[in-house]
Amino acid sequence: MIAPLAALALAASACGGGDSESEPSGSESSDSSGSESESADSGETFEAADCANGSTSADTFKVGSILPLTGNLAFLGPPEIAGVGLAVADVNSAGGAAGNDACFLSTDSGDTTDNSVGNGSANQLVDAQVSIAVGAAASGVTENIIGTFTDNEIVQISPANTATSLSGASDYYFRTAPPDTIQGGALGDLLIQDGRQRVAFIVFNDPYGTGLRNVVQQTVEDQGAEVVYGAEGDGDEFPPGQTTFSSEVTAALAAEPDAIVILAFDETASIIPELEAQGWDNANSYFSDGNLADYSDSFDPGVLEGAKGTLPGADAPDEFRDRVSSWYEDVEGSALDDFSYAAESYDAVILAALAATRGEGTDPNTIRENMRAVSGSEEGSEECTTYEECVALLEDGTEIQYRGPSGIGPINEDNDPSSAFIGIYQFDGDNVNQFQGAIEATSDEASQ
């Protein structure tokens, strides 16, 4: 049973949607050179921290990323890359991790339409002997590459995977995004709060899509609503990468729903026009983190006005957003206009650096053994909010609970966040998602 989350308190939060085509940096080189410029927002300057040739996790806190530079989640690449890059910069400015400098090696995860991209990048990070691999963004990509990292005993930390099937999937796999037992409950409760009683799903056949659908379905059915199309076991899912949706939309509308939940990535840009062409009012459509983006340049004004959606994550403070955007502008040449999963990416690196510091080693096994402890799993842990502050406590022999901009609680025995925030958004007349409120819930509450 998925416990209703409606009674939980709303907290202030905000996150913009957007798209950026900038290609993140982070290749191995003979030195740690990088561009440097004055940051207009944060007042700081940042430069790339490329990994030197021959460096390994034995002598460097070597951060690899496997995040979407191409494919149907490429819009998430810039904020995630920026979060990783800023964290590496903060680790270095505080003296490194376990006495070693930090560096950053970026690779492309691609998407599930071409597994060769993610496979090649995973092998590249293994060969580079990284301390951690941050990514992937898509749960389906992670399911394809998790064995590579596990077999080679490299810690993988995803800032965006939410598929329930990944809970406890490997001793070497962690995530700073909450599983869909939390987001699915929030999205299902949102439907019920809005009075929806006949729900249809247009969902792709992907672990993320079907896993989230299953939780939302259970949540709404437990509260008396009916799933009239796209239910678990009905076989209505479409394959990732599909570009035309006439038959799916026709079948969904024939079931006479009062709400349609779209669980997809880039395919959403083709689904929305088809729904509109067949007479559906998209104010009755619902989105999730995989497609909750800025559509102001994609559709005519008003097409999505009133539509709602959910996005895991707390409201990152303005100071953090200024700094992470400044890092991307300094290193990549453009400011961020989307901050999705930037905080979770940042916290993935900081947690790993603190684990290395606590265990006095930047190798993957030392990090793995100390991840839960620095997240607050130890009794009597003292809360700290910056890397520098947390390191000082560790050096004094104090157990810590790092509480970063993502707002997640301690890592549990499944290597998932034990608690997290889910933001609620609504599209305005310009087809831009605007924050309405946030629900904080624990994984225990969501699985009862």
C-alpha cells in the first residue's frame, strides 16, 4: 500500500525548466588547465579540474560522470554536469579529499535507444580507474551499465535515477534522488486532490516509466479512482524513441479519462500536439521529472496552461543556484536556465568526498564503506551543510550527517535516500512550469 502524502506539510521551493545544448568538459589531460572568467552572479571564478593522464583513485579523488550529453535526456546534462563540477571545485578549495586533489572526467551516457554509448563510457571510466561514477540520469541506462561498475568495484552514484527496481540493486550503487515509491505517491495524491477519478497513462516501456506508472496506479486505485487506459499488465506501453502517437492517443481518449499522465522523455514533444489535435484539453495532463521542462519554445502559448507535474528535489537556495550557474558559465561558456538535479549531482560528489575523508582513502571501496555513515546513518551524528564544515567535524572525530542542497535524509540500507522532497509544479500561459509547493516524505512512509 502506498501511504497518501497529502497530509504532509508543503514547503517553499522553486526550480525552473529549460534546455541547454552546451557540451560539458572534463577530459583527461596532462595538467589541470581550464578557462577562468569573472562570474557575474556569485562573485567567484571557477576553472575546469581536468584529470591528469595516469591519475587513478589511488592518488586522486577522481570523479567520473556518465551523464546525458546526447539523447532524449540531454536537457538534464548541463545542470547535472554543473553540480558535479561545482562540487569538485569546492572539494579542492577545502584542501581535497583524504589529502588528495579532486579532478573531473566527463563522459556521455546517451539513452536507451543506443546502449553502445553508455557501455562505451562505462568502460572508459573503468579504464580510467575513477573513484566514483556519477550517473546515469536514466534508470534504463543504469540498468544496462550497473553490472560494469559493480564487477569492477567502482562506486556508482546516480543523481536522477528513480526506478524502484534499482533499490538495493548493488552494494556499489547509490543514489541521491528518491525512488519512485516517493514521487509516485506524490503524483497519485495530486491526481486525487484534483478530483481525478478516471486516469489514463501514456507511458513508454522503460523501467522508469513503467515503475513510476505502477506506483501512481496503486496510489490512485487505493483511493477509489480507476485507471481506464495504460494500466499495468494491459500492454499499452510504447517503445522509447517512438515519434508518432495517433493510435495511443486515440485509444486513451476512447476510454474517456478525466486525466492523462504522460510518462516519457523527448517523446512528450510529439504526444502533446497529438492530444491537442484530437481535442484533448492539456490542462488535464500530468507530467513527471522525465518531461517536466520548459516548453515555451515548443508549443503555442496556452497549450499546456494548467497542466501539472512533479519533480523530485528540494528548493536549492538562490546562492547555490547562482554558484552552480556561474561554474557552468565560467567553464562551459553559458549560464544555466535549468537546475533539475543540479543539487543531487552536487551532493553525490560531496558525500563521496566525505566518505573518502572519513575512511582516509579515495579508492572506491573506502568510499563505499563510508557513504552511509557520512549521510547520517550513525547514531548521534551532527548535522553539517558544507564540505568544509563537515570535514572539520570528521577531523575532530565527530560522526556527521551531511545535509546538502538536495535536502535528502540519510542513505538507508537499500542505498536510497531515506527521505526527500517532491516539488509540485503547474504550467503557465507561456508553457513554463511554475513551482506550487513541495512535499517531504520518507521512503518508509511511501512503502507502508
